[in-house]
Amino acid sequence: MYICSEENQKSPYQPGLERWSAYKTLWTRHWVEFQKIYPYRFQKIYGPLTEEKKDQVRKLIRCGKFQNGFQRHTCLNCGTVLVVPFTCKSRLCLSCARKRLFGWSLNLSKIMKTSLKHTHVTFTIPGQLCKLLFERNYEPEQMIPLTAGIYKSFLQNAAGVKGKEFQPGILATLHKSGNSLNFNPHCHLISTQELIDTKTGEIIEINFLPYKKIRFIWQKAFLQHLVKQGIITEEEQFFYKERYKNGFHVYFQPITGSDNDVLFRTAQYIATGFFHNSQITAVNHHKKTITFRYRKFMERGTRKKHYATKTMDIFSFMARMLFFLPDKHRKMLRYYGIYAHNIDRKFEEVNRNTWAKAVEHSFEKNPEMCPNCSAYMIRDVVFSFLADKEIKKLVKTHGIEKGYFIPYSKSRAP
């Protein structure tokens, strides 16, 4: 049984030799059995277990093994070596996904214009309607262009301007799940608070936004969209309109501050994955249960977060993780208005320094600096066909202390 304490979650940075976690162990130990029971327990609920999803699991299980190749960071001053296994590139792997999302967030915060004010906007759907959409296999990715179009028109109407030349800048993404791994599709937008005349570059400020009005605009547009798609009937459309007479909730949070760091944190939030390693508090492999922590709600005035825990059987957890996994070729992050132009949307998955930047951002420690003498370590790449040989060499001449390979002359003798 694995138990993770709050203190363990906040431990200082220490490189691991191979990436093992409660999450990865869970998939490694139960994947074979999961494949056997999936057809009769989960296929009707979550759809078929495709080869593409199986491939993502196989990559996750192989993640972080030295034989797959690694980056080697060597201190030329004292001989200390840091070995960083290659990422598996699996979208199911929480460790690799976090690194990739950090790179996205870094790029997004650089794209957004710091001279403009921004607002974080969240379009939501009532829980009762979410259940119906899940039962009818609705594809929520369609919500991204719908919400972006609604908000662009909302800003243009508030400014009293019309025409394609008057554009906001919008970054939009979809979260399919709620905090407790329930089906709860909702769209996050980061939008400029002003419009820009794309012909002249003039900034058009909006002095007042009728926030309550957009609830009804969003409700009407989304229900009409569902009728058009054949997901609900006109009678059901009328029911949900009457059931939610105040419209569907749309939340606004002004992004205070104009520096890149503030925009980075917001971009990181909307681009984040739907689950994190740190949420897992216990795994019982004998009883086949997992317990995780999630944010239940946040107080509006004080923004104080309240948390709860949830326990479910391991196989249900695995099935949900695969269900919420984004499809390989589906873009979950879209750009509209002024942010849709002159942007290289094909960001590098991660540039060579993203791993180090992510560690430094989280732990305030540069992992490429030698822990013994603080010299900058030289980096080289060891590919899979040489990996075993190079690791055996290291083990003969180095001892392991706190995740680093230390020369025996500077550590205890073997």
C-alpha cells in the first residue's frame, strides 16, 4: 500500500534515478488485468480501448528507463554526474505531460501582449446537462470555437463596433473533466479586455461589460448548437432554458498585473492537465483502490480553496484517465483574433532547456548546477544503443548520493 503525506508532496528537489511514482506503479502492476476486464466492465460506458490508447500506456510503463537513452550532465570540476532519462512522450504520463505543459505555458505567456489587459473567462455547463451529454456521446471539443466566437461578439457589441478589423486576442482551451474526474466539460479563455483595429493598430477600450447578459447569450447559443447537432430535442432545449432561468454560469477573473510572470501563471493554469501526481494520497494494491485529493470548491470573496478526497477502484480510475485522454491529432488549445496571426502554433514540444526551467520554477534550484561545487555542468546525449554500457561505467566509478552520481574519490568508497 502506498501512502503519500502532505509533507512528502512538498519535499525539495531531488533527481530520481528512474522515474517511478504511485501513478506509474499503478499502471505497471494492473495494466494486464485491466485489458482483460475492460470489454465487459467499461467498453459500453467509455468506448473501445483503441490501439492508440494502448500505445500511450505502453510508453508510460517504459518511461524513464535508462536503457531508452538519457541526457548526461557532467561537472568537469569535480566529476559529479546527473543522469536524466528521456521522456516517453506519452500524453498519459503525468511527469512528461507536466514538462510539456510547462513549455506551452512559457510560450503562451510570451505571445500574449503585456501592454494589453487580459481577463480569464470560464464557460460552464450545468451538472444535469453534463450527465445527458455524456450519455449521448457528445464531443465537447466543439465548444472551443463556439465560446471564442460568442466572447468576441460580446466584446464587439459592448464596444459598439462591427467588422472583421476589430479583434480581441483570445487563447481558448477545453477541460473535459471536473476536479473529481467527473465528466464536466468547460472552456477556459484568456482574452484581451480591449479590441484592436487590425488596420490601424488603434486600441479600443471597453468601459463597461454587461456580465450577466453573457450567461443568457451562452445558454441560448449552446442549446441551439446541441439541437442543431441532434444531441437534444427542441422540447429538451425548452426544458433547460426554463430550468436555468439565470442562464449558464460564465466566470470572469481579471488578470491583475501586466508582467510576463502573471500571464505565465494564468497560461499554466488553463493549459494544465486534468490530473497531477501530487493529488494521489493512497493506493492499496491488495484492495485495488486509489484515493486522491481534489479541490471541491473555492469561496468567491476570499478565493479560499476547500479540498475533499475521493476513493475509487483502480480499474475505474484507469478507465476514466483513458477516457479523458485527448486524441492524438486534436488541438486542445486554439488562438483567435490578433493572437491567431503570425503565430507559430507548432511550438517545439519542449526546447532543450525546458526541463531545467521547470525544475527551477518549481523548486528554485537549477538542476544543471553542480550540487557540490556549483559549477555549470556540461550536457551530452546518450542514445539507447549505448545506454546500458554507459550506466555500467558510471556505477563502477561513482556512488549515488541524493540522485547524483558522485565519484568514489569524493564519496564513500564502494
